Amino acid sequence: MEDYAIILDYLPYGYIKEGMSTFKKKPVAQAIGTENFTLLELIPKEDVDLEIHETVYIGQGKRDKINRVKGKLDFENLTATSRIEVDYVVEEIIHDKEEKYVKFFNEAVPLNTRLHTLEFLPGVGNKHMWAIIKAREENPFESFEDMKKRVKLIGDPAILIAKKVKMELDTTKDKRGKNKYNLFTYIPRTNKRPNRDSPRKPNKGFNRGGKRKFKKKQHD
């Protein structure tokens, strides 16, 4: 469930199709939640204008600008503007919630005896994984900058997470192997728009409880 969302695109005359009049068309906005990167369709209140990149409250209780959350969106239903803006906004959210994602690197666990959750991140293989694990065992990471200094192999950890989030959001591509697991997002299974307050199944691989035996792979 999302309490806040960032506007990706605002259409004051709604979705305009070729040959259709804009008369009495209701405004609509596309946005992304700041907690789980949920893509959303929002209906603003009357006489309210929204700005791209604006953060709006969509949680329970009184809302200043949003009348209702119409539903969740699939990536393929985003406008061209939203698809461009989502890249920038995802990175902004990750940096704003740096503590949350640094915690992920400190607490990520094995999915099974052959695959670790860290290996779901684009570009993170067995060698990178063990470098991260070794560094965090010596001392938990305190920030993205701390990670970059201590684990030089992985580059910018915020960019790694952003790439993974974008892969998870893009429902236009077939996902196999490691790419089929979502760590940070909730993706609708169908084009139906479920109630925003319906129960959400936990994402696979992220913050899974319990200790598991994990066999270290042999390096070539």
C-alpha cells in the first residue's frame, strides 16, 4: 500500500484518442508510489492542477489534491511522458530512501542453496556477491558512499537497485531465470485494476526470515 506518489504525467483532458473530442473529458494523472514503486492512475480533485515530479498524498484520510486512486497500471499502459520520467523518479526515490536500500544490502539472504538474493541485481555475479557479504560481515554498510568505497567491484549501488526496479516494472518483456523474481516492486498479474487496499503478497527474496545454509561456489 502506498501513502505517497510522484506524478509521472498529468493529462488535464484525460486520455485523448485520435478523432475524439476533449469536451467534458476528466483529468487523470499517472504516478509511481514512493514505497513499492507501484504504478498508479490517479483522479485529481476538481480545479486542481498537478505538476510532473510533484509528490502527492494518496493514503487514508484527507487528501489535498487527489480525489481517488483509480487503480494500478501496467508498464505498457504508461504514456510516453511517463516512460521517460519513470527513469529519473525511480533514482530519486532510491536516494531519498537510502537507509532502506542500504539495509537491503546488509540483510539480503540466500533464496536457496544455489542462489543468493544479491545475485538478482543486474551485473552482480558470484564474485560480486561474496565481496558484498565479506564487507558487510566485517562491518555493516552505512551508506551508498560507504559501499562504493569498500566494494569497488559493484560501482554505484543505487544504480544497481534502479536497474532492477526498472526491469521489474517493465511488463512488456518476457522474464526468465533470475529476472522473474521481484525484489522491490508490486506488479499486477493481469490488466484488471484491483482495489488499492486489497492484501498484497510478499515479494520473493526480500527480507525473507530464517537462516539458511548457503554453499559457497568454487571460483574458476
